Amino acid sequence: MTPLGSTAEDAGVSLRDAVLLVCFLFVFHLGRGWARGLVEGEYLIGIVGLLLALAPVVWLLFVIRKAYF
């Protein structure tokens, strides 16, 4: 059972943010695989992958900053 004063609003993360987080984790995983192209000599795919891998990290840092600072 949940405490009487507990609501979903107290969690600090909205459902929209949670869905976006799951989507961005997928994009991060895809970008991480493509970023391996930098090591293999495929620089265009590697740079695109690096940008895809870094974008969700930056977004997550902004969400954390907005929620806690």
C-alpha cells in the first residue's frame, strides 16, 4: 500500500519525460554502435553516431538540472 500523502506528482518525473527517456536510451544505443565507425575508419557514420549518442546524455543532464537545481 502507498502512504496516504503519496501521489504521482511527487515523483518529479512526468510520464512524458519517462517515455522520452526510453526513446532516447534507444537512440543512445544506436548512436553508440554507429560511433564505433570512428575506430573502423567510417568517419561520417562515426560522427553521426557520436552526435546521436551524446544528444540523449545532454538532454538527461538538462532534465536533472531542471528537476533538482
